[in-house]
Amino acid sequence: MLAQVKGKIVKKIPGKVFMATGPVVLEVTVPLNLSQNLPQEGEDYTLYTTLRLRGEVLELYGFNSWDNKIFFEKLISISSLGPRLALNILSVFEPEEFIEAVAKNDVKKLSEVPGIGPRRAEKLCVELRARLELSPQTQSPLWNEALSALLNLGFAEKEARKALKNVFKEGEDLTVLIKEALKRLSNG
């Protein structure tokens, strides 16, 4: 299959990117936020892709990271989630954020995804909790306290999560954990 596509960006439209790979131009469906944050047309870029058969049409889906590609594939393996909803989820959340919202049964946060209302969010929480790999971090009070402290210090949630993910050890002293995360955040 097509696991990765390298090429020049020919055209970008919301939710799609057209990439030239030699004499062939591929139409790739991408999360909305990715299509808005791609480099300029004419620049080289790499997408991690998955090829799916929808009806009688082959559709190529692309992502900016291997993790997002794998997460998309996990999402669409769940019968109640199709590719469009999975793309909407990845347009709003990083995989870890979505898994945490499911673990915490955060219906309000899940309802931010286009196509997911409160009732569907509740149903998804029940269905997905058993299917998605809930990391020990998302269920740890220590993780939640450290994340809350970093957010209160003014750091963006995405960067705070990334820093914590790199330094998190269950049983670590909260102060030490926050100091280590702050070192990561200050080093960029």
C-alpha cells in the first residue's frame, strides 16, 4: 500500500492537498487543520498515508505524523466511526487529547468535534473506552496535577502535554516532575 508520500504541494484546499510525485499528482484527503498549516504550494512535503476503498473509489488519506496515521486507522476500525468523523477528530485533537477526553468521559470537550453532539459523545465514550489504549498517564492524578500546574503557569496545553510525556514517571515527586517539564519547555 501507500504508507508515505513525498512530493511537491501542487494545490491546497480545505481538507485536501494535491501532491506531485514525479509525473503523477495525487489527491490526498487530510484533516482540516493540516490542510491549513501545510507549507506553500511548490514546496516539498512528506505525508504519512493510508489507502482505503470507499464503495468503488480508492481514497488516500494523509497525516503529518506516523502516530496520527496509526490513530486514524484505529479510529476507522471502530464500526461507528467512519473516515470523515475520524478526520474531524484529528482536526480538533491530538490522539493523546482525544484518548484523555474519552477516559474522563468529557462529553463537552468531545462535542467540539463537528459531527459529535452530546448524545453521540456519551455513546462514543462507552464504546471507545474499551477499544482505545488508555495510557496510565491519562488516568494518573499525578499527571493531571502536573498538567494543571503547567497550564496555570501559562503554557499551551499541547506543549505542556508533550513536555510531560517526555519526563513523566509514576511515583515521581510532583515538584520534580514540574521542574523537569519546565526545563523541557524552556529548551524548546
